[in-house]
Amino acid sequence: MNPKAALITGMICGHRVEVIEDKTMQNIRCLDKLVDELAKGKSMEKILRE
């Protein structure tokens, strides 16, 4: 995973990505969030909250 993946925040499937304790599930949800946001046309910088 990219080190900047930890910068992805927000809600996905009714759960806050940044508070999911299981690291594997957190990585899956981060990827899910990334795909959803990219599909909506948002830029990578906006998604990563840089």
C-alpha cells in the first residue's frame, strides 16, 4: 500500500475509514473509498486531503 493511503478519510459503507481497527479491512475500505471518489471525478489530491 502507498504510504499516503493513511491520508484517506471519510465514510464508506457506513463506517469511518480512519477508525477501523483491523488493518486489512481498513486497507480494503481505503481502496473502496478511492475507487468511489475517482469514479465521481474527484482528483487524487482532493481524496488524499493534501
